[in-house]
Amino acid sequence: MPTKPTRQLETFPNPRPERDYEISMECPEFTCVCPRTGQPDFATIRIRYVPDQLCIELKSLKLYLWSFRQEGAFHEDVINRILDDLAAACRPRAMTVVGDFNVRGGIHTVVTAEHKAR
């Protein structure tokens, strides 16, 4: 059965919740659609976080990121939405999401959003 995009993020228990450590992920095949032109935008998404009680399950992250492929979104909005969704799913001690978008119209855009637990 084919795998389908979904906004459902899965987590699993952090095997070492007593320790601060960083998890880094790089997703070089992110795509979304420009809401003005309808043309595809390509980016590498970099996620770094210090987990608390939960970690993000990687296959669900892949399917989550796929869900943006047909959606119109400005770079600034999509990176902040990804951060909000990931932080809500795993409630990390700290998290940073970076969207490094391919050059479009002669402009290279990098958007960085951060979350810190209160």
C-alpha cells in the first residue's frame, strides 16, 4: 500500500529524558507552492531540538513534510507552522527550524524560527 502525506506527527518516549542532548535532522527534499505564482518552491529543512519527554518519529516527520507539496505557503509562514506543529507534538526543551530555500528570482532565502520551553 502506498504511503500518503499526512499532518499527523507521531512521537515516542525519550530514552534519556534526564539528559540534555540535541537531535538534528536535515530534510533536503521539501517542496511547497508559491501562493502568488503557483510555482514550486524547493528547500532543505533543518530541525534541531533538545527533547524533553518525547521525540519525533522520523517516518511521520517525512509524511508530515510531504503534506506541504501541494499547498501554497510563503516561506516565512511555512517554517513557523512547521515549528509550531513540531513543538506542539513533542514539547521540546528547545527547537530550531531552518528553511533554506533554493534561489528564486535571483534571491536566496533562509528562514529561521526558534522555540524555547517556558
